[in-house]
Amino acid sequence: MKNPEAIADVQSGKSSVANAAWWGFDPEDATEGLQTAIDSGAKRLVVPNMRADWRVRPITLSGNQEIIFEPGAVVTAKRGEYRGRGDSMFTAQDVENLTIRGYGATFRMWKQDYITGLVLEQMGWHRWYGQYEKAEWRMTLAIRGSKNVSVSGLTLEDSGGDGIYVNGSKERSFSEDVLLRDITCDNHYRQGISIISAENLKVENCEFSNTWGTPPCSGVDIEPDKSEQRIKNATFSGCKFIDNAGDGIEIFLAHTTNDSDDVTMRFENCYISSKHGTGIRVSKIRDDGPGGSIEFDNCTVESTVGFGIKVQEKSAKGARVIFTNCSVINAARDQQFGGEWSPISLSLPQTNIVETMGGIDFINCFVEDKHDRPAIEFTQPNSDFPLHDITGTIKVLNPNGICAELGKSREQLPLIVEEYQ
């Protein structure tokens, strides 16, 4: 199926559109053909539906290229490969101007193999077993230190790490101008998506579901590793976070400081639900942490086993957390989950990084509950500090009445918790 004439036209610049099958397709190992096609310099590369999987070892993506995976195309991690702890299926590192479109296409790895540690290889009529080294960094798609990257339409399944990972690199400390649209991330080992360092990130109409394996097991985890990394102008719009074992949305800023850039992130029109886990968690914004804002607008948390919203160890001096027109419905269904059993939980378990807990707005929010308990509760088992600057209105629908437990600062807080009419 190789087409030397067509390849020559691409190499000479006569043709800017190429078909990956021109470089050959081996159903046992399609790595060489696909990687060579990507490296060809074709401005537009079509990866056809071969009616058989493109079985590949780790693939390196290039810049200044559009890759189109045809409907029905399946790219599968070659079984028995990906022995390296950070071996990802597709990696875009230090590239610019990359577009990947794959409506109806699937990237699939072998999560269960990486969990059990077994490697099954076929050699003639014989099989032998080896081992994978335990790791949580075998991503389906890793974007590192890249700019102007657009990915849309794909289904990403069964990785040994995250469905999508966005970070900087040695050359560039953050990825910039990344658009992720209409993507499904299902059954990943660590996160549906991890955001470590990014500026101008848009995630639109994506679903992150069924994450389980190693903590945090979140739909999305926004978690810089170092103070010099950044989360700036990150927006999730119209996304769903379903049945993840951990949090649907987790924002963890323990490694940022007041030397870090201000964080700015926004979730709008998002939906979170889980038969196994929890809703939204924002935590570890230190007294000496970054400024900025973390906004949730018109988001719904429904039918979670654990809390609906939890803000934990969040300083009033740091980035403001704002919930606007958000709803928490039938959350915290299991009293044994996490030890805190309220739809909205404010928590200060220790005071080594936060003493001034607060800086949170609940603007026209709603809680529907059927249990006799507070709609919102502040817990601090090891201290007696008051809350600071908790504002807004929470309307509650509960046949048992309306209750809020906010500690000794309750009367001084400009927060209204009232019956829904």
C-alpha cells in the first residue's frame, strides 16, 4: 500500500495533504509508518480508518501540522510496550501550531495491564510474561511546553495515567493557547485530565468519566507542581465529570505561593455527578499563596456519594473562590464518606498553611437535600479560628428545615442561608 510517488510530492512541497497509509500500514506494529508520516512535514495528514487498529509504540507529534483521524479509526497502544514509566501514547513537546481532529476516532491503551504489571508478548506459539514498572504517567495525550494546540472530537480510553496531560517543559514553563473540544476521556488510571502549567486554556464540551486506579482519581485535577508554574486564563465550558472515583473537579494549589502568578480559572455550565466519589474540591490556597480568582458559574453537582462542594484550607488572603448560580442536589449521600456529611463543606483540618480561612462567595446558589443536617458546615477539629469574608445567598430546599453551621463567626458573616421559595 506504500505510495512512493505521493510521498515524493509531499517531500517536494507539490502536495500539502497526505495520507498516513502512503508510508505503509502494518497491523501488527504501525508505529514506523505513522511516525514517518507525521515527520514528513505534510501540512495536513489524514489517518484513515483501516478496518484494523493502528497499533503503535509511543508517538512524537510535530508542529505546523493538522492531523485528521477519520471516523472509525482506532489507534491502540501496542500491547507489551510502554515499559517506561512516562511512556505516553502521543506527546506534543515544544511544538507550535498543531491541530488534531478525530470525530468518531478512538485512542486506546491497556490500563489493566499497567495496573497488574504483567506484560504479555506473543512469540510464535509461545507466550511469556514480564512486568511493567509501577507508574502513573503513561498518558494517552501529553502536551508539554507547546503553543497553539487544538484537539477535538477524540475518545481517549484506558490509559496508565491521564487521558490528557498539560504542562510546561524544560524549554517553556507552560503550554499556551490550548483548545480541547468535544473530547471524551473514559476509564483512565489517575485523572481524566491533569493541568499542571498552562495559559489561555479552553476546554469545551468535553466529558471526563470513570477515572479510577491511583489517587486523586479526579475528572480534572488542576495542580501546579512548582511555584513558578502557572494556571492563567483556564476555562472549562459545558463539560461533564461523571462517576469518577475521586473528585469530579479538583483544584489543589499547595505548591503555589505569593511569588506565583495570580491564578485565573473558570468553570461555566458544567455538570458533576458520581456513584463513587465527590463533586468540587478547592484546597490548599495558603496564607502566603497566589491571588486571582477561581470561578464556578451555573454549575450543577448532583447525586454524589461524598460532598457536593468542599473548600478546604483556603485562605481569605489568597485567590477568591466564587460560586454563582450553582446548584448542589442530593449530594453527600453516604454519611461514612470522608467523615464530613454536608452538601457544602468548609474545612480547616490543620493550620500549618492557613489560619485565615475564607474569601468565598456563594452568589444565588441552591441546595436541595432531604437529610436533617446543615446545608453548609464549617469543620476545624484542631483549631478555633473564625471564618472570614464568606458572602452571598444560599437557598435551601429541605423538608427538615434550614440549617447552617459556620462556627463562632456565623453572626458576623455576610452570608444568607434561607429557605427556597
